[in-house]
Amino acid sequence: MVDAFFVLAAEAAHRSETPFYILGVLFGVYAVVIGLVGMRTPSFAESRGAGNALIATSVVFAVACGALIIYVLN
């Protein structure tokens, strides 16, 4: 009976990696789409604002992925 309690407690303490995987896939798809659009369109993100928005979005994705993996591993 005590062993079952410890197993249940260990499973409850385990954090799901699913959010990290979902965000990682979204980040990968975003990167591929941005890369393909950027290669096909010579005038892609010509304005400073569009370039800054792409950079900011990429940084948010990267920081969120890093924060999620730290959360899952701790």
C-alpha cells in the first residue's frame, strides 16, 4: 500500500513535456514558413517594423521554449 502511494506521488510530481513539444513544433513550422516566404519574396520584410516584428516573434518563441524546458526539467 505504501509503495503504491510513492508511485502515485512520483507520477503526480512528473511534469508533462507536451507543452514543450507543441511549442517546439510551432516554432519549427514558423521558422520553415518564414524561411520559405523569405526566399521566395525578394521584398519580404523590407520595412524596419516588419523585420523587428519577425525578430521579436522569434525571440518570444525561443524564450518560451527555453522556459518550458527548464520548467519541465525542474
